[in-house]
Amino acid sequence: MNMLAPPPVRLTCEVVFDLVCPWCWIGLRRLRRALAQRPDLAVEVTFRPFLLNPEMPVRGMPQGEYVQRKFGGEDRARRMQAAILEVGRQDGVVFRFDRIQRTPPTLEAHRLVRLAAREGRAWAVIEALFAAHFRDGRDIGDRAVLAAIAAEAGLQRAALSAFAEEDDEAERVMMENLRSHRLGINGVPCFVVAGRHAIAGAQEPEVIERLLELAAIEQPGLA
């Protein structure tokens, strides 16, 4: 061990995302790659919910109807999905849009992420939720399905019990969503580093890494 090596620079990174956004899955994978390239940085990642479809019915919406409303038709949706599939392949992300029968509301899924974060399991649960929706076509708006996904991702029994109960986490999700809109965030994913540097979209790892480096340089005592 090199005793002269400086300690890692500590940074915060807020990730604003939604679990029915394919670009968010790609963006989080790229963030992880960027973080892996910078062992000199100790980045504390916090996940913030963003509800792309706040008016979504509790039972969700048939995928065909959602595509029609969101994209104006299946032809446009297929073109967009083809582009996402190609980018996903390059980043090792598997999308199976053909398996998605319904687009769910994501309030409950975000509530689960908040509970997982208490155990330090947010990354694992988020990855499992993205895979469940986009790869397996599971209904991540259904509490029973969410509980099963959480268990598969290694969430402890206490957190699973808390998820089964009504609590104030749903209200906190709504408040966080409102906060993001008030900050002017209107698209996801969005990465906010050190509370002052923000970048939106599924950026390449090199772009995210440059943002982290800029924030690190600006840290007190490093100028």
C-alpha cells in the first residue's frame, strides 16, 4: 500500500431517473463505468425519483395505448425502439420491448428504491427493476411483483415488511418529483454532481467522467 497516496476526493452525485425510461437504464450503466474509471474519487450516489407519467392509472395502461399517446403511433415508436436497441447492445443492456404488455405507474417502484437505499442495496434493486420491466416484461407497478423482485435482489426481510405496509415513502416520492420539476429538470436521466453541475441524457462515460473531474477540481482546497 502506498502510504503517500492522497485520499480520494469526495463528491456527491444525484441521479434523477424513472424506471420506465430506457435511456435511464443505459445512463446508469454508463455512470457505473465512469465511476469505475475514477478510483481517485469517492462518489456518493443518491437516487431521486422522476415520474414521467404522473397521471398514469393505478393499474397502468396497455402498451399499445401508451405508445399511441406517448409517441403518436407505432411506427414512430418502433423507430425509436430500434435506436434504443442498438445503443443498448453497445452498452450490454438487453431490451425486449415485445414482452411489455402494460406500462405501469412507477410510484411504488420508486418507493421500493428508497427502502433499498436504507440497506445500501439501491443499485441492485434498480438494476433488477429495469431488467424486470425492459427485459422480462414483468409488471413493476404490481406490489407482489415488486416484492418478489426485491427478494431476488437480496433485500432484507425488514425492508420487505416495510414495503408491504402503507408508509409515508409514497408522499416523499411525490415531494422529490416535485422538487426535480421546480429545479427545472424536465428530462431524465439527469446527473447533478456536487450540487451544482448538472448534465441530462444518457451521456457517454467519458462525458460523465469529465463532469466528475470538473467538480473534483472545484472542491475546496484542491484549486
